[in-house]
Amino acid sequence: MCRRPSLAVYHGKQAMVKVKGVQENFDSLTHISDILYGDGDFELSTANLQFGIIGIQVAQNLGTGVAWQDYLHIYAPQRKGQYDASNPMDAFVQDSLLSPGAVFQVKQSKYDRNYIVTSLDFARRIFNRQGEITSLELRLKAGADIDETKAKIQKMAGRQFTVKDRYEQQADTFKIMRIEKLFAYIFFTFILMVACFNIIGSLSMLMIDKKADVETLRNLGATEKQIRQVFLFEGRMISVGGAVIGIGLGLLLCWLQQTYGLVRLGSEARSFIIEAYPISVHPWDIVAIFFTVLLVGWVAVWYPVRYMSKRMV
């Protein structure tokens, strides 16, 4: 695969683009055919003709439409040599592409506004990189261990090459998502702490209401520790029950969102591949939430029981 920035010109309109040269089996590896628009198919070359599949926003900027009739001219800077101000065109390599009758739409401006997908031979020729590639993209079999495979490839390639999975290739986006996830966790934990005042109030009222029963337990020989354990157990059962019910309802809402897309992206849906807000459930997140609720709930239970038990002596 070969990818470099270049200049695209069509009927006097210009746009800076990234020309990405790929092999003929690129559609079977990436399913790009699923995001093509137009009457044409995924086709990169035939005989001595070279085709280019451009992003839908590139087509809008250049005014080519889905299928253009004339040549789309591509200019790439020379890799070697000195710039001659008297003849600036010598500083560029020029070639042309035809339309296969289709454009692609990823629904991300990063790609739709910048990329042209064409044959690897065309990209090598215009960038003067015969026999070279700038990157190699692999598709793993279903069930393959990504980390293990990445480590093996890195070992074979050596330190002069960088091996990244799809998450590392878009590290900035996923880093923002992780930060949002962390702040959401902190925010809802704070809400949980505020909600625990209901447990404190309920236990306090319960202990006051059961003051006569506490005296009966003392007369029967129960120690103060045993009496405290009764109320602590009840408070902790409230926390466990709330955690189980809350997580259960949360998983149900996640399933409904994944299945039916209840929460839509609204007017922004056109900018993304999906139309509903995406949901992903991870087991360790469930475990972390469960123990967070237990920890906060048990701490909230301990104080009122300890305080009220001293007042009732």
C-alpha cells in the first residue's frame, strides 16, 4: 500500500488529497464495496486505464459528481532534484485518473474529504516509489489474538517498523473516549454518594422505630455488636439489591439501544456510519460498577449504624 498527499485538479478546481494506492483485493479485505455510491463497482484498473474512487466530499469540492467524464489530473511533487522557478511544472509528476462510476462515503470527514483510492501501480508511478510500499494493512481471521499477532509481526519486522492495530491508528479518538468514560464514572459515583443519604436517613429512622425491639434483644442477651450487625446486614442488603437491580436495568437498556437504537444521533447522524448512539458492554466495567456501588453503600451504612447505636445505649 502506498499513500501520499498530492493535488487533484478537475476543470480548474483544485483540492489537496491523499492518494492511497491499494491492491485489487482491497474490497475483499475492507468491504469498501458496502460504502460505494453510484452505478459503478470497485475497479482500480483495466488494461492501461487507471481508475480512482474518490471520497464524496472530494467529489463535491471538485464538482466531479459521482461519475466524471473527463480526466482527473493528479500532481505529486518530485522526490528528487531541485526546484526550477522558471518551470514550476517540472517539480511535479502528473498523471490522470478515470471514474469507475462510484464514490465512497465513510461518513467521516477525515476520509471523505481527503482520500482517493486507486491502484498500487498508479501510486507507485506518480510518487516514484517503484517496488516500494509505505504501509501494509492486514486483516486477521475471526477469533485471532490481536495482541499476540501484533507482537509476532513486530518481532519479525524489527524496530525500524511500527506495528499498530486499528485502535492505535486512531489513538487520539479513543483516548478522548477513555477520558469521557473516566469522567462519566467519576460523575455518576458522585451522584451515587449523594443518593446514599437516602440509605442513611432510612436506616436512622428504622433504628429509631425499632428502639423497643432493640431493648428486647438486649434483654434476651444480645450484645451491642450483634445488634449493630443486624442493622449493618440490612443496610448492606439494600446496597447489594440496589446494585443488582440497577446493573440489570442498565444492561436491559443497553440491549434495547443495541437492538432498536432508541437514542438517535439526531441531526448529526449524517456525519457517521451509524444513526443511533453506539453502546458497548464490557464485563470488567460491570464488575467495577458493582464493587463501586457496594463500597460506597457499605461506607454509607456503617456511619449511621455506629452513630445511632451509641445514642440508643
